[in-house]
Amino acid sequence: MCQREAVEPAVEFRRLGSTELSRVVEIDRRERIDVLYDQHGTQLVARHGKWSASAWDPDGHGEHSVEDQVLRLEHYVDTGGIALGAFASGRLVGIGVVVPHVRPRIAQLAFLHVSAPLRAAGIGSRLSEQLEQIARTAGDSDMVVSATPSENTVRFYLGCGFQPMAEPLAELFELEPEDVHMRKVL
Ligand SMILES: CC(C)(COP(=O)(O)OP(=O)(O)OC[C@H]1O[C@@H](n2cnc3c(N)ncnc32)[C@H](O)[C@@H]1OP(=O)(O)O)[C@@H](O)C(=O)NCCC(=O)NCCS
């Protein structure tokens, strides 16, 4: 489990229905990134620079468009994934998806985003813990994640007990070769 301070009580966590996945548009994705990691087996090598993640594109069809994210979320749920949302004052401020059994006894943490103004408040940890519990209950013993290689995100997953994998799952590596591929024993 992630050992972090409790999230403020005003945040409510619950399962998202398939008609609610389009609410991902409510998440503020913006982030400034000063360090990206390159993965060499289990070693991570830091690369310094100035990058940024922009807000979701509300109208386009590209990788960071709302349309593409909703299609991704629907695909995960259609293939057995379970989506959880974190709500503050009625607004979706965090979303996470676990897909159990992507391989025998292996679950995938397939999606995890917390709105920029509410990061570092424990919401991601709480979502991750609940998704891990869902995977355990489904009978999985390991969880994998294909993580954005940014400093904050990798630090988050390391803090949650994930470790870089020497041999990522081929199907996930093929989709995101620049990600940091990590694994945790549940
Ligand atoms: C990664 C992410 C889901 C973590 O959620 P979160 O609610 O910010 O995480 P928590 O508050 O539970 O945990 C905080 C820890 O995460 C790390 N972290 C992640 N983002 C951070 C940020 N913006 N500022 C400070 N710490 C951050 C730190 O290690 C921190 O631990 P520390 O306080 O002991 O240093 C969230 O930051 C996010 O949505 N990032 C952008 C999207 C992304 O990369 N998603 C993952 C895709 S694989």
C-alpha cells in the first residue's frame, strides 16, 4: 500500500459508471516537467529539460484529446476494467482504472490522473490503493503500470511500491516504449 498521509475528507471516492467516463474532461492535466527518465532494464537515467503536459484538447482527435481519452477508458472498461473516480464539490478531480488478468495473476493499472491543483494531497495514493484491492480481490498477485516517465509520476509509483521491470510486458512496451514500465507485488 502507499504509505502517505490521508486525503482531505472532502474528497469522495466511488466507482464510475460507463456513462461517466466522459467526465475525464473535468481533469486538469497540465504539468511542468523538468526531469524525464530513460529506462535501461531496472535502471532509470534522468534527463533534465523543460517539458510540459498541456490541458486535454477538447475538440481534436489526437493522443491528448478528450475524445481519445474517453475511447481509451471505454476500451479498458469493455475489456473488464474497473474505473474509480475521486470527487470534490461534485467535480471529478481524480480517475483511475485497473484491468485485472491482463496475464495470468497480473493486473494492469491502466489509467491514473489527478487534477493539477489537487496533486500531492493523497488522492492518487488512495485511488491506487483501492485499485490494488480490486485486483487482489479478483485474484491477481502482481500489478504492472506503464508510467509516464516524468519525475513526479515515477516518484509517485516508487513511493507506492512499484519497481522498474527488467522485462516489461511486450504488449505494453510496444504501445509505450518511452514509458517507465513498473511492477508491484500485491
Ligand atoms: C501521478 C499522480 C496520479 C499522483 O497523484 P497525486 O494525488 O498527486 O499523488 P499523492 O498525493 O497520492 O502522492 C504524492 C506523491 O506523488 C509524487 N508526486 C506526484 N505528483 C506530484 C506533484 N505534482 N507534486 C508533488 N509530488 C508529486 C510525490 O512522490 C509525492 O510523494 P511525497 O509527497 O512523499 O513526495 C498525479 O500527480 C498525476 O495525475 N500526474 C499527472 C498524470 C500522470 O502522470 N499520471 C500517471 C500516468 S501513468
